[in-house]
Amino acid sequence: MKQIETAVQPWLLTPGPINTSMSVKQEMLHDWGSWDDDFKVLTKIVCDQLVRFVDDQDAFVCIPMQGSGTFAVEATLGTLIDPNSNSLVLINGAYGQRMTKILDYMGRRYVTLDKGDYEPPRGEEVAGILEQNPDIDQVLVVHCETSSGILNPLAEIAEVVERKGRRLIIDSMSAFGAVELNCKTARFDAVISSANKCFEGVPGFGFVLVRKTMLDECKGNAHSLSLDLYDQWQYLEKTGQWRFTPPTHIVAAFNQALKEHKEEGGIAGRFARYSRNQQRLVTGMRAIGFKTLLADQWLSPIIVTFFSPNHANFNFQRFYDLLKAHNFIIYPGKLTQAESFRVGCIGQLFDEQIDGLLEAMSAVLKEMNIPDGNPNR
């Protein structure tokens, strides 16, 4: 049999999928029966470990959901939000906007606090809206808004939501596992995340950590059979199985990723490495003229948005393709008012990869005959 030549693996400077370790990849070489007791045990191990990341463990349950992170977000909103209730959605980028689109599809009521691309929602603003709208039952917020790279001030938002007696649902897709989320400093009722972000697994399922008291009230809320989080939970509780075909290989890989997450020092270890990546990246990019979208106080260790160079020779697609030829893959920008691009700091990235990217950036600017990354020319 003719052997397929393996291409060099690119470095993914994105917010997920990300580069994974060889040992995580190797876990996908084994096949699993979805109804087999061994896979049931594996599912329970994974869910039990995820619940341990919440300091109020006895109050929460972990529910895995097949599909991308957005599947898990839609399942959460569709199940936990009563069809007759009202929500406050905090928006400062594409993923807050996506939550409103999901609610639109489901015909659920909401009001918004939209801060645009540059600014975080603040606690006092949330307080004002909740006072004006006593019928709001829950607040929805994105922990790290990866369209800009901003890390939202979750503690002050959560304090207001708790004080006003409302529920808090957090989309922590790109932060959970690397940024501390503590119920004592930021009380929440549900947090949504995914396998292929800071835990460094591969794409295929998301998961939701939900307060049992909130979940108990949700039977019959769901707008969808396959996205019924309550039914998924009940079926797992009764049988140990997922309702529909689970991503068996992905779960096995994620179990290995969780082991490696622990070996690196857990959340603190990941936060330290990703923060180092971010600081090294930002310092190096600024040295060649690039400017960050955000002020330093709002930069996250997950992904950084840079303004594109203001030069007649700059074309993002050519810039992207040339970087890819150097074996680095970045993300296009997602801003509404300025041309930009994004560079991720998560996954199996270390000093060597960040330094290599910076060298590639300089080389690509030279190839494009652009003197530096200055966006203000």
C-alpha cells in the first residue's frame, strides 16, 4: 500500500482548535463502543473531573453536549431559560451577538448592553439595567470575548447579579481551564465551555456546569430534541450513556488532556504559560510597529487583536498565506469598524513558537515590502 506523506504540522495561533500534544492525539487511535461499560466509566471520569473545577462542587452537575461550542451555548440557553422570561445579554463582540441571535431563533425575550468592540461591560451599568427591568431573570455574559481578546470583569458583574437576585450564565468557552472561576468571588449558575480550548483537547463536544437547583426547574423548556440539556442530563444519570452517538475518540483524548492539564499545574499552570505567551507576543509585535486593539489592562492571555498595518501593500489574505508558508496560522479580525487580525496564545505553544512567529512576522512584512506594522501611517 502506498504510504501517504505526512505534511508538517502547522502552529495554530488561534482560539481553538489549537495544537495538541502527541499523547492527546494518540488516545484517538483506540475505538470505543458508545454503549460499552468502559466508555460509560470514561464519561463519568471526565464529568467528575470537570465538576472539581468549581469550588462549590456539590451544587453543580456536568453535562456534556455533542458538537461545537455553539451547540453547547444554544443547548444551555434553550434549556435553562424559561420561554416566558427576559434576559440581559452583555455584548462586546461577536459571541455576545451570537447569543442574541440564538435567542432570536428561539423567540426568547432579551435586552442588551452593547459596548462595541473596545470596552467591557461594567458592574454599575448592569445594575442600572436590572433596576430598570425587574422582569429580567438572568444575565448572559462572555468571559473572554475572543473577537477582540478582551477579558471581561466577571467578578464585578457577578457581584451585581447576585445582589440583585438574578441568575448568571457564563460563556467561558475560551477561558475556562486557564482563568480562575471561583463561586466565592463570582457566583454563577451555569458556565459553558468546550474540549478544544484551554484544556487542549480536540473539537467535538462542549460541556456545561449547571447548578442542580436551576436544572431541576428546566424540564420542558427546550426548543429542540437534540439540544435538550435537561434530557441529556437525565439520560446520563439513569444510564451513564449519552442520548445520541457520542464523540468517543474525542472524549478519550479529552481525558488525556485533563491529565496533562493537572500535570502542568491546573488552572494556575495554564494561566502562567498563556500569560507568558501573551506578554512575549505583545512585546515582540509592538517592537515591529504593531498596535494592540486593547489597553493592557483588558488584554487576555487567550488571544490578542492587532490592528492591520496602514499600508497600500497590505492585503490580509496575502499576509495570512505568507505566514502559513512559514508554518504559522493566525485568525482574521472580527471587528466591525477597523481592519485587524488576531493571534492566539493557547494550546501547545511555548517560547520557541512565539519567537518563531515574531521572526515570521518580520519576514512577511519584508516580503510584502511593508516597513513595519504601524496602523497609524
